Amino acid sequence: LSSSTSRFCWQVGWTQHTTHGHSFRVLSVSTDGKVLVWQEERDGLLKIADGFAFVPQRIPRSMKLKKHSRGDVAVGVTSLSFSHFEPSVFVTGTESGCLLKCSTAVETLANLPRGSTFPLKASAQFVFSPHGGPVYSVSCSPFHRNLFLSGGTDGHIHLHSMLQAQPLISLQLSKKYIFGVRWSPVRPLVFAAATGEGEVQLFDFGKSSQKPSISMQQTSDYSPVYCLEFNGRQTQLLAAGDGSGTVRIWQLSSDFTEEGPRELNHLDQLANEITD
């Protein structure tokens, strides 16, 4: 199975789909400003089944956009995370640092240049306060419908509420980039981050909202850690891949795998913080 986008593809993922006899759909995120949903055809190729585009009318004028020579505007998409509570809601990060709350349940068509071969929808619904550079990772909380994390090349991680533009918390974790951020699947207040200085950092908002609980140096030459994922079944395992081509599996202590008392209440308190 294969297909392609017209620009660099930053992320792919699987989406559930049960109608029309299609057993799966693949979602792609690319720097041409499009989120495309692909389905398998009988000839073994992937065909676009649905898609979304980020059009200038939906983006604040203050946002720095990459302009092409022919005069149109591309809002490059670099990361995406779906809500665990509302299947139609997702958050995207962009090359410019902008964060967008989006919906698949839209009918408005994007105003695309002539020559577009598939009608794409304008999915952006709300704009959050931007990072100072491209956003390489976003992660929606599996324990709270309104919370998500974002990490970017400004070295910051933002904790956001879906209900307001400004971040609830902004943490500077690295003098270089943040390439990955992921919520724990079992601890509501815990998340992990991959830094451009070769560290895997674990945070516990129950202990501190400003510094990591532990930092693990993955690379001896301080080359970046580019990606990381918790194991949803063996929850004590955290995998991380780095710039040397190495994947390490970290085994976490029970401090990061056993939910503490009133942890969900603490998460609610974080979500209810109001910023100016």
C-alpha cells in the first residue's frame, strides 16, 4: 500500500472507521497545510477519503505564514493529537508555532488554490497562544477532556486548556528543541518529554509544576531524543528514539505507574486555572 502528499509528511496515525466496508483508515499530517485521511482501495493503493486544510481566513493575521512565490499561503502542519473524549476533536501544531483546535465534523470547504484535486474542509475552530517556533509534538490528556500538552523548538512545553487561548503552565525544559511530549496512560499527572539535549524527562504535576521529577540522559554525545512512547499495556515501559539511531526502553518505577490519591481532583484543579 502506498500513496503520497505534495510536501513533507510529519506524522501518520490510524483512525477507526466502520462504514463502507473499510477496515482501517490512515491519517497523514504534512507541511503543505493538509491533514488527509486515506483508505485502502481494491488495487492495494491508498486513496484520499477525507481531508482538512488550514486556510488564511482561519488564522490570525499576526501569525507568520510561509508564502510561496505564486502568492498562496501554506500553514505547515507538524503534529496532531485526537481527543480521547470527543472523537471529532483534534489539536494540531504548525511550523509557525501556532496551535489550533480542529474538528472533523465540519462542512465548510477550505478556499484552496485552483488545481486542488480533492475538496478539503476548513477544520480550524480555535487558535491558542503560539510557541516561539515549530510545534513538533502535541498530546491530548487521556484523563481530562480539556487538557493537552505541546512542545516546540523554543524549548518550552505548554499545558493548555481547550477553553482558553493562553497556556495554563509554560515550562522551559531545554535550551534547544522539544521534539516529543506524551501523557502517561496510567498516571493522570505524569508526562514525558524528549529534548534536543539528549534527555528523557519525566514530570509529575503532583510534585512540581515547574521542574522534572527525573531526567535521564539517553545519549552520551547529547544528540537529540526525537520521539518517545509509553507502553499502554506494560505501563512501566517507556521507549525513546534518538539521533544516533538508538531506541532505548526505560523501565519506570512505581512512582510513575501507580495512581496516587485525589490525582484526578488535582488534574481538575489544573484545568480550572484561569489565565489573564
